[in-house]
Amino acid sequence: MRSQLHRVLISSGLAAATLLGTASSSFAQVRDHRRGPPPAAPPAAPPTPPPQAEASPREAPPPPREERHDARRGGFVWVSGRWDWKRRAHKWDWVAGHWEREKRGQKWREARWEQRGDEWALVDGGWIQVDVRPTQAPPTLREERFEARPGFVWVRGRWDWRDGNWAWVDGHHERERAGKQWREARWEQRDGAFVLVDGDWIEAPVARYPNAAPPALRDERPGARAGFVWTRGRWAWQNGKWEWANGHWERERAAQRWNEGRWELRGDHWEWIEGGWAEVPKYPPLDQPPPAPQREEVRVNAGFVFLPGRWIWENGAYKWQRGQRARAEVGMHFQPGEWVQRDGRWLWTNGGWIKDAAPPPPTQSPPTWNPPPAAPPPAAGPTSAPPAPREERVEPKGGFVWARGHYEWRSNAYEWVPGHWERERAKGTWYDSRWEQRGKVWFYVEGGWR
């Protein structure tokens, strides 16, 4: 019974759905003729076009910026920075430079801006093919400064052709090779192009000894260094040419001196005599004569003489010994010493006091009549007393005595002579000069030691 009821309900539902669908379709086809058609919608506004940007700039780019980078980077090429045109921003924008790895047989062409009509166009950079061999001569060789190294040869720098550009190759030292000499590289023009002839060692007969004198020694100014001796530089004969060897310092050695080496002409060639240390000779050898005496200006007081200075031989070298004052010896004069050559060396002969030669005896003449002598002339000298001594202010000085100033009679007038220092003497006392009146005339008595 339940199943029959279920079938009835389903059949009733389907019939109702069919009736509703028919009614809706009938109502949809009914039109209202009492009104006109609905108004049309207003047309849409056309879209606003975006602002047009200039495809190319109409103004020249600014000057390139200065960029600092390494002068050279092995295996790379520097691509310079440039200006780029930003179309939307309507302005110039700088693009920094950078390194590009080299490409064999090619070279980099820099980008550039060209004016075409009233616009500027960018010609981008890129790699271009180049000739393998240069058709123009290389630039002038650069000046290089280097120091000589014993046992080495300097190979000078040269120009190399790399990817369409001249590139400089620095010089360097090469170790010497016996019986050979270095031939420098060079560029030669062949068939309208330049070809590199590389440097190499070549056979070369080398003279063992030079047959020409060495060049003049270079000027070396080493200064002074306590406890050391300067060994001067010299010219050395190496691989058939003169090479300069710099001087150097040698530590001093007790009771020894350094003898410099030298070149000597023997027959038709020059040979080097090596220098070295040797015992200090007691006397100077003949090849080391004493220097000329030094000039000495000394004031000598009355009653004294000056004994000149001299060169003395000390520790293998000449040393100047200053002269000194000495009291004059009555009837004698001082004979200075001198250096003389004797027994293959220089010897000093001391000076000394020598007695003055006796005056010749008076000649006998026949007696003659002489008139009576005339009255003696009046004594020469001032008849008036000297002025009072001037006041002199001096500070005490150890080992010296102050000899005060005094007046002297010169050209019929008193003239003041300033005082001076006298070195002290053992068991000696200095007394000052003074004026004494004798009769009507004043006499000057010199001061001195007693």
C-alpha cells in the first residue's frame, strides 16, 4: 500500500511541474504594446591614450664622466661608461664602465651617440675583427730605470701587438749565461706589416780582459757611519762590457785598514787588483804622500813665536795636529820639521831651535879724524801720561788668564788695545803690561809670564 502511495505522489509532482513550465513560457511571450522601446544606454567615452614618450633624444648627451680604474688588468679590456636615454623618465642616465674579457683577434669598439637629423641615436659598442699584424710602427720605447744586479742582464721593455692595440711589456732581469750575450727584441717591417723578432741569447766571443780603461768612477755620497768603513763602488768587466757595482759598508777591524781595489794596465789589457783588509802600516807608504799643510791664522804676542801645525800618521791615516805658541829663545830661531822619503816610505823629521848665525866681525879701517859727536836726540815717546785704562767686564774662564787691555803709542797718539785670554801655565804667573815715566818720557813695559 505504501508503494502505491509513493507512485501517486511522484506522478502528481511531475504533472504539476509540466503545467508550471507551460504557463511561464506563455507569459514570457506576452509584450506590453502600450509603451515604446526602452531608452538606449549612453555611448562609453573613448579611452584616454597614454602620453607619447620620445623615441630618441633631441638634445646631445652630457660630457662623459671621469672614471678611475686600474691602468691594466691582464686578459681584460676596459669598456668606458656612457650615457643612456630613459624614454619614460625623459632624462639621461649614466651607465658605469666595466671590464670585458679579451677576445683573440678582436678589439672593443666603444659605444657612441650620433646626431641624425634632429635626433640623437646610440651606436652601441661591440667586438670587431682586427688585423693580426700591425701596419704602423710601434711607439717610441719608454724610459726605464733599474739597478744593476751582479750576475744578471737587463732585458729592456718593448711594445707588443695585442688585439689591434699596442701594449707595453715591462723590462726584467735575466740571469747571465757564460759565453753568450742578450740580443734585444725588435720590430721589422715585412711586406707592408710589422713583425716582431723576439729577443734571445746568442753566441758571442767575450774578451776575458778589457783593452780600454774603465770609465770614471761614479759620484757616491754615503755619509758617515760609526764603526764602519765605506767600500766605494767600482766598474766590473762582465760579458764583454763594463757593469757598475755599487759601494757598500764594511765593519771596521782593529789595527787594520781597507785597501781599495784598482784597475792596472798590464801589457795590452787591464786587470783588476782586488781590495781587502791589511795591517795598518807603521809609516805611510810612498803612494800616500802627506796632504798640503792647513792654513792657520794666529795672533802672536811680543816675545813669542808660533810653531806651525803638521800632519801626523795615526791608525793608517793622516791627522792634522794644530800649531802652538812658544816663548822666543834669545839668539835662536825655530826650524819646522818636514816629511821626507826614506827607505821606501814617508818619515817625519822633527824641527827644533837653531842658533842664529853670528854677525860678521867689523872690518878694520885706518884711523880717521871724526868730529865730536853731536848731542843725542831727545828720547822718542809720549811726554804725557796715558789715559786711565778702560773698564773691561769678562767672566772667568777655566784654564785661562785674562790679559787686560792697555794703551799703545801709535802715530803720536794713544790707541786702546783690547784685552785677551792667555792659557794658564803650570808654575807661571801672568803680569800685566804698564807704562813707566823715565825722565820726561813715558815707556811701555810689555806684560808676560814669570
